[in-house]
Amino acid sequence: MEKVYFEPGFLPLAGGISKESRIAFAKYFGPKLYANGFLIDLLHFSHGENIQNKSEFEADIIKDLILDATLLIQQEAPRLVEGAFDPYQIFCLVQSGCDLFDSSYTVLCGEKGIAFNVSKDYAKTGAFSIVDFTEEKNKTDMGPLCSHCSCYTCKTFKRAYLHHLIACKEMLGFTLLIIHNMTEFDRMFEMIRTHLAQ
Ligand SMILES: [Zn+2]
């Protein structure tokens, strides 16, 4: 008789770029009673650095790669994807049945001097834009990073000051961009949840 564990755990569904391997993993792990969730391994498609065997993120290919496997696992169990994925990629992964993500993209961007804003129609299109504070055009811009954002960074500082901090490699600059990026990530997931609830 199979031993049942009661500790919470996410079971990994690996398989790389092989659809057959992913289905084999899903058939084996999918029915396990002790699974509180599943980790869909897509790290090599992420923006993360120092990743071996990195592959280009192509939404159609990833959907084809994971969709059959996700249908074989318990449907009510959450599916976690680890790695730095941008708003459009998360939009595509949600459409492919993924539920949980980490926020490493917000930090990865912030550390490069980059902020992002999701579009008003994000929940339908996945569109977002980038503000690169290493670009000279922000040097004299006295507007906020984002006019509709209520985060500490956007309410307190101008783009020109953020550009100055990033140019000087001041840690405060990277921290302020990460604060905005995390706020924007929260707003993005709120938009996704609202859209899915409709
Ligand atoms: Zn902000």
C-alpha cells in the first residue's frame, strides 16, 4: 500500500523539451495523493542568468509542451513555475494552466536599471512596456516613473533622479526600481485574477 505523507509539497514535473518525458512525469506524479501542488519546470525558458541549456521562450511551443501533462495531474492542485518571466510570458503561462510564479523578474530588471509597466488591456493582450534608466532620455525627465502607480518610488521621485541614481550605481536606485516593479507585479496579478473571475 502506498505510504501517504501529510507534509505539504510541490512535486516536480520535469522533462525539458521532451513532451513525451513531461507526460511520463505527469502520469507518474500526477495521481500522488501527497501532492499539494506541482512544480512545472520551465526554468531554462526564463530570463534568468547562468542557466544551462537555455531555450527561447515561444508561447506556442511551451503550450504544446506542457498542456497534455497539466491535464494529467490533479486539476485542483496549484501549478508553480519558478524563474524570471516577464509579464507577457506570465500571461502566456496562465493561459497554459499555470497558477503560481515567483517575483524574480522584478529584481532581475531592477538590478539592470529597468522598470516595467503593464498596459491597461494587459489581461487581454499581455502587453507591457519597459523604462530603461540607463538611457539618456530619462536624464532630464521630470515626470514620475509611472503616472498611475501609487508606489513609494512613483509618488516620491522623478525619472531624472532615478536616472542619476542608476548612473551613479547607487544601491538606492536599484531598490527604488524593485519597489515599483514589485508593485506593478501585484497590480498585474490583480488584473489576471479579475479577468479570470469574469
Ligand atoms: Zn510605481
